[in-house]
Amino acid sequence: MAKEITREKAWELLCQWSEEPFHLRHAVTVEGVMQYFAKELGYGAEEDFWGIVGLLHDLDFEKFPNEHCVKEQEILRDFGADERLIHAVASHGYALTVDIQPEHEME
């Protein structure tokens, strides 16, 4: 059964796959930007979810740059993540590394 990932668990997962300070700062920056836009665009109730998508969007990049947006799907499924989160995270590679088309304004 899929589980909701808290910000704390998302950070722990990110730190398992990313160690470089740049990547960690980038993830936190994108998290903040996503939360900002959730509020600005009227999705304030989903601010935490949008933030977690931003935090995890490059989960696989440091260790699997040639499988970016592909490997993170496997990592997130193994972690028990919800398919909605997996789709949102992976869709930012649409037409570049995956064929997962963005479906939501956030993506």
C-alpha cells in the first residue's frame, strides 16, 4: 500500500541518494519555489505535497544522471510512495528522459 511521505521522510530519502551540497541546496530551493507557487496559484492546501515534489524532483540525478527521472521512479516505488508523487516527480523529464506527460498545472 502506498504511503504518504512526510517532509522529514522525503529529506531522509533524498540524503540517501544525494550527498553533494549543491544538489541538496537545489532540492531545498525548488521545494520552496514549489510551495510558493502552490499558494500563489490557489493550491495552498497542497503546499506540502508540492514542496515534497520539488524536494525529490532530482532524487536520482547525482547517482544516475543517465537514468534521470527513470531511476527515481523505481526508488520511490521501493520506498512505497504514492503513484501521484511518482508521476509528479518524474514528469519534469517529459520529452527529455521519460514519456511521462505532465497532467497537472504543478507538473
